[in-house]
Amino acid sequence: MIIVNKKEQKEKFIELANLIKECSQTFSEALVASDHKQLVDKIFKLEARGDEIQIELDSHYAQEKNIPYLALDRARLLRRIDDTLDEFVLASRNLNIFSSSLPKDFSTKTAGISENVAILGSYLSKAIEVIFADFQDCLVLVEKIEDLRDKIFDAVFTIEGEYFKTIDTSSGWKPFFSLTEILKRTVACVVAMKNTSEVLTLMVYKYD
């Protein structure tokens, strides 16, 4: 039987927050790297550690007979964090499949998206950490996440549109298809991080 007190819960959520930060930074690097194998392997290991923490916290919540509302909300937050880490693994696997067929200037064109994915992950990591201490600071970070999410979406649509208009179809659609698949999975990571931040927003409104 696993017993997790309040202090240990906080420490485990902060560790999960750091895993999100590391995953986002690592995926950001992998997205524009010429050789991303080691980076992708690192993401797999980070997600595996996240699963271990989730199992520990799930076991704790499962043994509570009269689970308080705060614990329920933390359990919801745990689900969203797990979804986020899973999305980074899926995006990494996707990168392994399609990166060899990408347009030659993909790394240059997506450098801004790559950078912002890492920044968004750092915002979310910090928001998870500060919700244990300052609700208002958490809300500020959540707003930054929403703004950055919109910038990433705009950049993705712009890049896809530019490639679609200028692609040389005589060489086939493989480069464009690879580009859209990788950007689609990148967007899924961004959406997962935004969904996680929404749980934080609801927690602030509920307990502030």
C-alpha cells in the first residue's frame, strides 16, 4: 500500500511539471535536429518516469474512501499531465517515421514553432508548481499559455499554406504530407498542454 502525504503529493506534481518542461524542450530540439534519435529516446524515458509517478498517485487516490474535492481535482490534473506526456511520445514516434521525407528547409521554417513549444512547456511547468503557492501567478501563466498557443497555431497554418502553394508536385506529395503529419502531432502536444492549463484555471476559480 502506497501512502502519499500532502508534501509528497506536491513534490510528485512538481516532478511531473519538470517532466513536461523537459519533454517540451527535448521535442523542440528534436523537431529541428538532423539526428534526433537520442532526443526521442530521452522523451520515451521521461514519459516512462511520468507513468511511474502516476501509478503512485493513482494508488494513493484509489485507497481514499471519502476523497475530498481537492484530491479529485488533483486526480484530474494528473490525467491531463499524463495525456500531455503521451502526446509528446506520439509526436516523437511520428517524427521518427516522417522526418526523412521532410522538405529541406523544414528546420529553418519551423524554428519559431520549435522555440515556442519549449517556452509553452516551461510556462505550464511553472504554472503547475505555483498553483500550490499563488493562484494569481498561476492565472498569469495560464494566460501566457493561451496567447502562445494561438501564435503556434497561426505559424502552423502559415507554413502549411506556404508549402501547399509552392510545392513541386512533379516530385510527389511526400514532403508536404510528412510536414503536415509532423505539424499535426506538434499541435496535438500544444493542445494537450493547453488542456492541462485549463484544469489549473478551474482549480484557481474553485479554491481562490
